[in-house]
Amino acid sequence: MSNFNIEDHPHKRLNPLTNDWILVSPHRSKRPWQGQVEKTIIDERPKYDPSCYLCAGNERAGGHKNPDYKGTFVFTNDFSALLTNTPEGGMDEGSLFQAKSESGICKVICFSENHSLTIPEMEVEDIRKVIDVWCEQFEELGGNELINYVQIFENKGAIMGCSNPHPHGQIWSSSSVPVEPAKESVSQKAYFEKNGATLLGDYLKAELDKKERLLAQNEHFVALVPYWAVWPFETMIISKRPVQNVLQLTEEEKTAFADMYKQLTVKYDNLFETSFAYSAGLHQAPTDGKDYPEWHLHMHFYPPLLRSATVKKFMVGYEMLATPQRDITAEQAAKRLRDLSDIHYKKQ
Ligand code: H2U
Ligand code: ZN
């Protein structure tokens, strides 16, 4: 038998942040594709849509009226998944029936008054304003006695369940630390205690050395396809300096973050010349007042598209029942994204 070669042979890779394994089947990406290849969907929208619940001056559910805002606008989600006035308590009938009450605050952030824009089409200085709102909200929500974790995220595109193309994101903040950041918290703490450095700091150093999964970098941030990526074009933005949360970023770092957010999403749009759908979000230290030197700020991007503007990867079958699996390797995906232009296809 020949020697194991990671570029050709099926293997599992460990995600050190969650301690989950994923299956990679590189030999399958060589099989011919006979499915449809759709034409690019041209997505042209007006700057103002009278029927949009996020446009300035329009009415939202429950009769609230948006102000005539310019730039960013934040409001409490009219259908919040978490509420502030939930009574404490739960259910504890042995180990098989457990429930705990959960409180929180949910917000919606409009990124711009311009209905036709998306992050990759916004100017860096305007994306920077979104990051400033993240900072304000993180400070306000994280400072609330009730809140121990602040989840900032963006759903982009109808196939990711996004309800409205108007550029926007959300924040769900809760009294307990949710499942994904809780897993990352455990792994980062164990790594920090053993190595005296953050897991992602060491990971980033190694990736900057290897270069094969890098997409872009500026002075303070790096965009890459993580070694353990599950989604075909899954990526991460990682801060070069280990910081626990956005409040520890310098002014210059915040602008660099905005720049990386744009660079990455421009590449995404250019991949299939479409407005590239994803769910993206920040992972930061809990806000329970404790110090978390092991926590290293980063942003995950989970995009579902696989082959074209409409052919997406399904997480079904084996992935639901056993382990997530991918064909195209993280290295192949990184190369494809890295080689794309930094200029948005609509402006080329
Ligand atoms: P998406 O980011 O998935 O599109 O969700 C938008 C949020 O906006 C969603 O959580 C809220 C929904 O509850 N929303 C309002 O708060 N007010 C409205 O008038 C409609 C939608
Ligand atoms: Zn709108």
C-alpha cells in the first residue's frame, strides 16, 4: 500500500476549537459533475423599498416606525427569541427531563439606510460604523447583570433563512453561554493552561507560516479557510493580537477588521458572481465579569454554496447521523478564494 497522502486519501480532521472531527474525502472532488450550472442571478434592488421593514421611515411589525436614519440603526427585535422578564426556574426530574429558564435581549442592526447594499458593496468606513455599533452593543448588553454572553451575527441570503435583503445583522444576548461558544471556551482554556498562549494565536502563527489556507491579511487581521472547515467555503477572520472581545480592539484594529470583512466578502461574491449567502458571527469571551485570557476574538463564516450560485451543500444523511463531511479540501477551497479578484464583480 502507498503512504497516506492528505491531498488524496480520505481522512478525519480535528477541530481543536470544538473538539469535533470532520471527514474529508478529497478523492471524490475529482469525480465528474453532471448537475446543472445556473446562470448568475442578477440581484438589483432599489435604494429604498417602501415594503421593507428595515428601510428608514417604514413601519415594522407591531406598529413601530423606523426613524429617518442614515448609516446604522439598532432596535430591539420585535419577535425576540429571549426576553428580559422570564421568571427564574426550570424543571429537574432526574437526568432525563431537565429545563432551565433562559433570559436575554435580542436586537436587530441595520448596516445602512441603503436597501440595495450588502457588506461587500459597502465602503470600509461604513462597515467600520457597523463595528462601532457592535462595540457599543457589546458594552451595553455585556454590562447588563442579566447577560453573560453576547452573540453578534449576520444571516445573509434567503437560502440562509434571511428574511430580508436589506443589509442587517442581529444580536442575541443571553444569561447563559450558548453551546458553540461554550465548547470553544473549554478548548481554549485547556490549551491556554497547557501552552501559556491562546489556541488561535498559535494556530494563526502556524497558518501564516504554511500560507496554504490564507486568503487575505492586513496589519491586524487574517482571513483563512480553517484546517477543519466543514462547509465547502467556510472561513474565519482572526485578530493577529489576542483580544477577548471587540472592546479591546484599538481604533486602527477596528478599521482593519472592517477592511478584512469587506475583502473576504468581495471574494465570496466573486466566487460565483452572485450575492454570496452565509451565516457569519463573532465569537468572544463571556460577559460575566470574569477575565478570559484564553479567549481569542474571531469571526466564523458558514456559507452553504458548493458549485454555483444555486447549488448548495446539504448537511444531510451521513452528516446528520454520523460526522460532517466534505469533498473539496480546505486547501483547494482556499486556493480558489485566494486567487479571486479583490474588486467586486459588479465593479469590474
Ligand atoms: P434575519 O436576520 O434572519 O433576516 O432576521 C431578521 C429579524 O428581524 C428577525 O429575527 C426581526 C425578526 O424577528 N423582525 C423585527 O424585529 N421586526 C419586524 O418588523 C420584522 C422582522
Ligand atoms: Zn430596506
